[in-house]
Amino acid sequence: EIMFRQRTTRDTLLDQHRAINAALQSRDPAGARAAIEAHLGFVETAMHSHRRAEQNEALARLRYDQEQERE
């Protein structure tokens, strides 16, 4: 759900799913494995980046709140 909100990420995911399906339909196990591994790597990286962005946002909010309390 997180990844499908962004158009560029969504398009990449759909292209990856199509590549996996094409390899499966053509009974190409090596191609399917490569497509799946590429897809999982992309998802892992994207989710890591999302988590890091959420942590940065939470930290920024905390700092902002602390500054507001000092005023």
C-alpha cells in the first residue's frame, strides 16, 4: 500500500510484476528467479527508505515540539 501511493514506484512495481509473470508464462525458471530477486531487492530498499523517512519525520517533530515548549 505504501509503495503503490507513489506513481513512479507503482509503475516500477507493475513492470516488475509483469516481468515475473512473463518469465513464469514462458516457463523460464532462471528468468523468473532473476525477476523475483530484482523485485524483492527493490521492495526491500524502498521499504527501508520509507522507514528511514518516517523516523526522520518523527525526530523532526520531536525537535520542533521541544523548541515550541522552550518559547
